[in-house]
Amino acid sequence: MNSRPPAPKAGALPDCATSRIDKCRGTFAFWTKQSIREYIKSVSSGYFLEMDEPIYDAKTFWELFVRRVELSGDKKMLIDDSDRSLTFSEVKEKVEKTAAGFMELGVGEGTPVTWVLPTRIETIVTSLALSRIGAVQNPIIHIYREREVGFCIRQTSSELVLVPGEWNGFDYQEMVKNSTADMAHPPKTVQIYDNLPEGDPLGLPEEDNSNLEESIRWIYYTSGTTSDPKGAMHTDSTLIAGGVGLAKALNMGEQDIGSIAFPYAHIGGPDYLVCMLANGFPAVLIEKFDLESTIETYKRHGVTMAGGSTAFYSMFLGAQRQQPDTPLIPSLRLLSGGGAPKPPEIYHEVVEEMGIPVAHGYGMTESPMICQGSPQDNPDQLAHTEGKPVFGVEVTIVRPDGSACNPGEEGQVAVGGPQLFKGYKDPELNSEAFDSLGRFLTGDLGVMREDGHVSVTGRVKDIIIRKGENISAKEIEDILYTHQKVAAVAVVGLPDKERGERVCAVVEIAEGSDPLDFEEMIEICVSEGLMKQKVPEQLINYDGLLPRNPTLKILKYQLRDEISKIGWP
């Protein structure tokens, strides 16, 4: 494995704006002179023309979709990894037929519908069709199994469950049957994959916007750790507000080609769809993520923005290192994503080796967008923060007593604004979720910088308390990630009679590398100035890939349970 190059100094990109073009090409090795000129122009004036503002005041998904069809009907909207494609108008035609088909199945305004479907054209058509008739949608990510799926179906009182049948080696129809077998009135299960119900669109009722703006139309469940999943209730308006925030931050245009390689059933699915509709660009859909085939698909369709999470950045970076003299995806101009912390080092590596920036974001099921990096941000902001609060979002960093922190002072991230969910399906969970001012307490620790950008520094519950000393797991993870042997790392606290908790570093070894030695770990920690009390006392070189969720965020709770069984010392 090649050793990692030194990170460019903060301010490298602004220097490009005032230096000779040829000097810039040393940093952006794969960019043409014209591309660099365009980028330099973008950092001061915005990459694309301003978006069509009137589209932003849409109150429902259907209203937003129809407005985009009117503006961009003959342009591509959806492209899949089998090279199928549909224009905005063609999607609308399919959606209306499918909506009529669902009505014939008894679905109407307010009908609760659970769906467990892969990321493909038919899934987006299905979701838009359910939006057209005002159903209450409960999307479930495909890795959920009987216990979680059964819980969600019961709590939402779903009358219809949509599944792909047998997909990717698993029988989803059988899973639903087993998880609802003890119900007095189990929901109807319909198999949807390449076959959608169809009816006559002329029978569709006129959309009534009088109450849809505040009506609960979406229930997204967060992953449970030691308890049942929590159902976050959203309206069309809350999800649109989040997506518009993303759209304004990324400022993509019709000449862009986006991508969805993560599960569309994730809260990021409609978030990204709104961004597409607001800005009028298409997206390439990846049904089953495979790095090699995904790269080829992106190259074939000229994808300009890719990502999903930090793990995606690492995978693309690893692939680029296999061909250092040739751009991995020549059309790519930006990596963007969220869902997991981003070590600053990975930003510098991507810039140095792929020649493109990383604009990382921050959101969660309860608030699909909170902050988002922008291509116009400088390298220090892009490397060390999650961006500014997006349009309309109110972010306050608060102390334990609820008072606001000063700039640069760490505290808990509290969120308000039109993108915020309307509470949990279980109302008993709401009392601890919001403060006295109605702000949602995220459970994340963060810092608001003087420039208005937010750095997420860890989780309130991800603080390791060793002999009374509070230790940030993320601080140690960012340091260890810089070692060339480390592909990914999780730092956790394990019960310890002497210390209360001991600091344990669990490392996923980079491909082709030897395991990380304990002495090497100590050396990198010391060289980066980490205080002795924070240096991990235990190191585990994990066998294989660290456990992750569908967005590839490391599942620390699962990892902690697993490694706690390992004897120490």
C-alpha cells in the first residue's frame, strides 16, 4: 500500500484563486486548466446559476414534483445501473398510473403503508405514487429483520406492506409473514419489484393541500441499540425543508448528474430527491452496491457528485490509489455525504489524490439536514467542520443547563426549524427529546466556530470516563486514522474495575497492510500531542470489516458488546 501523502496546508484552495493556473494543477492533478478556471470562479461567485426560487414554496411532495415536471419534463430524472432511464415527465406518467393502482388496492389518504424495497426506479415511483394519494409511508431499510419489522408494522398500524419478494438471497415476503403471524388482522403484503400496480389516472382525486402541509405523512425509524426503534414522524413540509437546505448548500445544476448508492428507504432518500427536484438534475441509482461495478456505472453516465458517507469516500479513495495516474471517475467534481464523522485527514487525502473536494454534511432521522459543507467553503472549513447550518435550520450549542455556549465552546447540539420532525410515534419519548424552548436535543457534542461553521466532536454518550477524566472518542479516532495501516477505527469505552472505563481502539486494517502494533499506536498518539491519559490502553486489530449500518456508519454498540468478551490484559 502506498503511504499517504502529506496533507495540504489550510488555505490551499484560496491560494489557487490567486496563483498561476499551472501551480493549481499540482494539487488538482486530474483537472484541466479550464476546469480549474471554472472552480476558481465558483469560489467567489457560486458554481451554478441561482436556483428557481418559486419552486421552494411547494408544500407537498406532489406539488414540488409537478412544478419540476413543468420546468424540466423532457430531461432525464432517474437512471439505474442497468442503463434504464426515465425523464421527469415519464416518471410522472408512471407515478399517476401506480397511484391509481394503489387506490384499487384500497390505499387512500391517511392509509399507513410500510415498504421494504431496494434502491431502484420502481421504488421511487412507488413512494411518489403513495405521496400523490396522501398515504402515510413507513420506509424500512432492507437490513431490518423480523423483530424490528414486526415492531414497526404494529406501531404504525400498517394496512399494506410492500416487499420485493426474494431479493439478494433473502425472502422478504416470508419475513413479513412470520413477523405478523400472531396479529389478529395482519396487513396485506404485496410484492413489488419490476411490477407495479396500475390503474386509470383519470380516477385520481384532486390533491387537497389544505391539510397536507401539517399532516403526518412519513414515519422513519431510527436504529435501536438496546431498545426498540424510535419512529420519527414527518410531514411533507419537514422533509422538503431539509432537502431544500441541502439543495441550496450544494448548489447543483441541471448539468450535474447525481447518484444514490445508499438505501432509498433511509431518511436521506427523500432528502436527496427533494434536492434533485429543487435543482432539476438526474441521479444514477445503485441497487446493490459493489465498488467496481458502481465506478463503471458512474463513469458510463458521467456522474458529477457521489458519496453517501465517510466509508464511501474511503472506498473511492482506495480505488483511486490503485490507478494513481488516471482519474477514477473523470466527470466527478465533488464527494458529499453524511451519516458518520469525517476525519479531517480524509478530506486532504481526497483533494490530494482525487483532485476534488469533499463537502460533508450532518443530519439525522429527526432532522434530515442540519449542516452541510458547500463547494464554496475553504479547505479548513471543509476539512474540520460539517459546514454551516443549512437554510432555515436553527442550531444552538448548549451547556448542560440549557444556556448557549460561546463560539468555540463545546456543548450539545440543539436544533430547531421547519425541517424538524413532529415528535416520536411513542409520545413518551418526547419529554426527553426536546428542551423547554422546543429545540431537539441531538445527543451530539459540537462547537460553533466564529465563522458560523459547526464541528461535531462526538456523542454525549460517546464520552469515555476514565478515572473521572472525560475523553472524546472522536479525538482519538481522528488521530489513529492518519496512520497508513488504518482503514477505519472505532474507539470505545469498556468497563474496568480500576478505571471505571478503559479506552480501547478497534482498528480495521488497510488492505495489504500488517496489523497495527501497540507501540505504533502509542507513537502516533504521542506524536500528535495526545495527553497520556487519553492514549488507548487496549488495541484490537479487528478480523475483517467493522460492523456498519446501511449508510456504513460503524455500529459501536454492537462492536462494544462483541469485544467486551475479549479478555484483558
